[in-house]
Amino acid sequence: MGVTGHVVFSHGLDGSPFGTKIRALYEIAEAEGYEVAAVDYRGVDDPEERVQMLHEFCRGFTGHLILVGSSLGGYVSLAAAPTLHAGGVFLMAPAIYVPGLPPLKRGVPDCPIALVHGWRDEVIPYEQSMRFAQENRLALHLVESDHRLHSAIPFLRYLFQYFLVEARRARFVP
């Protein structure tokens, strides 16, 4: 199978490009034919600077682009998706409607979006993802987990593989 496109991971504020969720999903994306990369935002707390870093990182990418973000990385992925013309956005416990974060300027990207959040999230209340899903008519997957979603990794892997197949299919449907 040839290269399908790119999957780019954006980690959260205290995360790293080598985190548990990224490692768990990385091989799924590779198996689906994507080139896979993760932006290293460590030491960069400003969300707008992170969005700019993601734009720079993806410059020159061709083909289907899937953005994957966890926590603050979810906010960054959503904020960058419209101008990067992303073919899909996979969000895990995204930092949306968080006090102090700038509002998303361009709204929801016109592409498939998957949204997963833990019932027991101690950092970002799951109700914020519920609000976002309701306002934008998105499917929301609530799982029995905390903010890190480590106990939901088997489900994340299953959902991510399904999401990649569906996002690729949506790309070719007129």
C-alpha cells in the first residue's frame, strides 16, 4: 500500500511526543498507510504559538492530513484544521471552552471529527466535550477513564482505526 497521507499528533500541556496514547495510535496510522509524526511542544505553553508550530510543521505536506490531539493538543488541532485543510480531526479529552484559552476563530472544520472524553476527567470536565458535540452535531464517545485515557487505550485504538478508514472514505465521496 502506498502512502495515504500524514497523521500528525499534538500532545497536551504536560505531555510529550512519545506519550502513551501517541505510541498506542502511531502503529495504527502506519498500518493504514499514513506517514506519522508528532510535534514536540514541550516548553511551549502558549496555545497560539502551538497552533503556529503545527502550521509550520505541516508546511509542504501533500495528501490526506489527519490531525490528532490530546488535551491542549486537541485545541491546537481544532484551531489549525481549517487552514491546514485537514481531512479529519481525532480529539481526546480536548481543551475546549477552557477559561484562558482563546476562542476557536474559524469554527469547526468541514471534515470528519471524532471526540473521546473520560467520565472521570479531573482536568477538563467531560461536559465541555458534551457541549461542543451538541453545538456542532458531533458524535461523542464517553468512556470510563480519567484525563489521560490510559484505561481506554484498547477502545481508542479500535475507534482510531475505524476513524482513519471513514475519514479516507469521506475524502472520496462527492
